Amino acid sequence: MAKSIEFVFQFPPIQGVFDTGYGIVYIFGTLHEIEIEDIIAHETLHYVLQKVAGKRTSLKLDRIYNRVESD
């Protein structure tokens, strides 16, 4: 498990986010400031949850977001 978290911004403008499991989060493309802040907050929360409660709990975070959006 990663000891720290790192954010890498990549261009050309292809949107997407990918956490390699090594604490590196890649943010692709040209996003608005609010979207980038949301991505950083979300991926940081994944990292903290993984450190505190384990990988399975961290992965459940995405299911919470999906349930909230569909309600």
C-alpha cells in the first residue's frame, strides 16, 4: 500500500481518472476547476479509507456515490 498520495495531471484532452493502487491518481484531460476539486476529494477519500479500513471498504465508496446519484 502507498505511503503517500500523488496526483499526476495528463493531457491531451481525454477525460478520466485512474488510481493505480500505488497512491498515484492520474487526471486526464481538460476539466473545470470544480470537477478537478471533486476528483481530488473523492480519490483522497479512497486513499484515507484504504489506510484506515482496508481496500474492500474503500472500494464501497463508489457504490455509495452511485446510490446517491440514482435517488
